[in-house]
Amino acid sequence: MPSALRDIRRGLRSAVKSSRNALQPTGDAVSDVAAIDMLAHNWWLGFTSFGGPTVHFQIFQKLFVDEYKWIESTTYQEMFALTQALSGPASTKMLYGINIIHYGFWTGVLSFFVWSLPMAITAFGLALGVQNIGEELPGPAYALLSGLNSATVGIVALAGTQLSQKAVTDKLTLILVFLGATAGMLYNALWFFPVLMAVGGTATIIWDLKFLQRTCKAMRLNKSSTRPDPREQEESIEIPARSHSHVGSTTHHRTGNTATASTESLSPVAAQEQDPAPQGLSPAFSWKGGIVIIVAFVLSFTAIMVCRGIYSGSSLGFDLFSNFYLAGTIIFGGGPVVIPLLREYIVAPGWVSARDFLLGLAFIQAFPGPNFNFAVYLGALAVRGTDIPAVAGALIGFFAIFLPGLWLYTGFMGLWATVRKVQAVRACLRGIHATAVGLVFTAVYRIFQIGYLDSDVQGGGSLSRDPWWVVIVATSYVGGMHFKLTPVLAILLGAVMGLIWYGVTRA
């Protein structure tokens, strides 16, 4: 009998392994139809990818680079930098871009829906449920939600710490991370965050290309009445990298112009190999097509913002779309940043109550997939009590928040093979990336300030009201950092600790 049981267990394990291998292929083609092959290799990600963009990037690298080997590690790192430099949903752009490279444009678009729809549908269902709850929740529900928000603060703080370890490559990027975090806490206007990105990118361009050093040296030479020492002139000449080690590199360096400055003059990130990409990141579009796509987006954004200024208040549907479109265009830093900032775009106009916003915030953190699907929840709630159906509000939120980032990313994928050769572009990306990471810490602060909920503070209060909530923050941070506590378990632990707090203090 024991032998028979062992045989049965072996058979079950073998069947489960075979089924898992069939459902999660190794990267080789399983079908000649691109859409079917994409589904086979992507279908479960929207159901199982908990933890937000930081965890998503780790999952994608392990899957698409290490296991599937669809792209090289260097290509992945360049795509990562591009997702951080452009506005919109960071991890969503990464998955979308990888599938475009492997399958082509339209299958890449389909992969976006495969990735985002599971959580979007769940967020819509959550909105319908919240519409039917009363004005006041039971005490344990508030404690549970406060625990969820506290755990979220720890998770986002850990994400910021992990991202900053990669973004900080020298003292300048350390300063930019600090600038993004502190400046974002102090001010929250719509135009402010793009300006911070521009400042960060400009700073690294000036530093990496040594504009200040060259200007000072030129001023000293102009003031000098004697002929400069020939050795100084020789030192001021930038020698292309590997010019002495490769005989056949003359043509390459002649066409590179100033983009081929010596690696000694570059930062650790800008000093990466200057070899051109084998192909553009997007096989579907050339650099000319990329420019057309980017120009079309700029025109669309300009038209929508002009109409927003002229017709604001005349149509709730258009106002909702334009606010989400604006948010998707100017928000950098991905999911952790978009959630607290959407409060300004949706709660401030009075479309969604602060209580309902925080209810959704607490639950959305425990969902897999992209955090930008929070817009689906908010869109469905914003049209409550109007002639616009809830599903229409959800669709407005879904398309308006995702479209700008994906549109821009598509254009830059076609353009990237050309612009990546320019040293100024690589330097700019370094600064934008560092500043965007700083905004993650801004999100930590803002969620901390509105994370506490009870019957008297339904609009959200600071988690500093009770040290227990800070303990939950620390628990999720330390658990994730040192004990490999997954985000979903950290969220559940935060909920349990919230209920424990209620049982001790209120029951």
C-alpha cells in the first residue's frame, strides 16, 4: 500500500510538472500564430505579479532575459532606463516593449491587454462594491484598511531604497535622488514634476559632458597672455575610447562626433560601451516612424489641453478623460507615484470622496498587475450619480491613464537605436532616472500622511497617530529587505496587525 501511494504521488507530481511546463513554456515557440504564442508565454503574469513596478522588473528580467532569452541583458537595461525616463506606467511599458521586440507591434499591443485586464476588471468590481457601502464602516474594517496602508508605505519605501541603489552611481545622482524626494514633498503642482525631471536631466548633461570644466578652462585661456602649454592642449583633447586598441575603429569614431568621448570623462552609467544597438528597440518602426509617433502625441496632448482649458466644466466625461490623460503624461516614477498624485486630480474636484479614494488605495496595493489600474476604480466612482454608466467611466480611466505613456514609449522605441549613440541623451537619462527614483520617496511621505482611517477621520490622517502603524511600516520594510517577505504576504500581515490593534485598543 505505501508503495502504491508513492507511485500515485509521483504520478501526480509528474502530471503537475508536465501541465506547468505546458502552461509556462521555456521561451521557444509553441505556435506559429504570434498571438497564441504570446498568450502561452504571458497569460499568468497579470494574475501573479504582485508587489508593484520594482518587483515586476525583477520578474521580467528573470523570465524574459534569463529563462526565455528573448533579449540581451544590455538591451533590457537600456529599456529599463527608457521606461524610467518617460512618463507613464513603468513596468507596463517594459512588458509591452519586450513583446513588441519579439512578436511585432500588434501582438505587443495585445500583450498589454493580457497584462492589464485581470486587475482592471477586479478594480471595476471593487468600485461597484464601494458604491453600495454605507457612509460609515465597522471599526474593524477601518483598522484593517489602516493596516493595509501602513504595510504599503513600507513596501513602497523598500522599492525606493532598492531603486536608489541602482540609480545612485555618484554624488550627483545621490543629490538628484535627494532633490526629487524633498522637492516632491514640498510642492505638488501639475507642472512641477516634469520640471524636476528636466532639471535632473540637464544637471547630468552639464556634468557628464564637462561643460563647466570646459567653460572655466576656456576663460582661463582667454585671460592668459601667454601661449598655453602644449601639454594642457593635449589633455583637453578628448580621445575616443579604444582608439589605440582597435585599428579599424577610425570610421566608427568619425561618425560618432562628440558622442564618442573618452570613458574616463564619463560617469559610470554614461561610460557604458558606445556600440550601436544591433537593431532599433522596435522592429515595427524606424527612427522616422518614431519621430512621427512622438509628434502626433505632442499634437494630441496640446489639443486636449487646449480643449480642457476652454470647455472645462461642460462635460464630466471629457473633464475626467483630460485629467487622467494629463496625469498619464506628466507623472514620472510609475505606480508608486501615480496613486497619491491622482488624489489631486480626482478627489480635489469632488468627483470621488477622500474616504472612497483611500478605500481603493488600500485594496489596490494587494492586487497584482499595474498600479495604474487604480484609474479604472476612480473612473467608475467619478461618474456615480450621473448619466454616464460606471463601465464607461472605468474605460475612460483605463485608456486615458495608459495611453500617453505607451504612445510616447512606442515612438522612442523606434528612435532609440539612433539617439542612444548621443552621449547627451545617455547623460540626460541618468539624471531623469535618479530624480524619478526620488519621487518614490515622495509617494512614501504622501501615503503615510493619509493612510490612517477611522469613523472620525474618513478623509485620511497621518499614520503617526499611533506608534503601532509605524511598527507595521517597519515590519513590511524589514521583512521585505532581510527576510524575503513577499509584497502580498506583507500586505496580509499588515491587515492582520491592524485587526490586532483594534482588538487590543477598541474591543
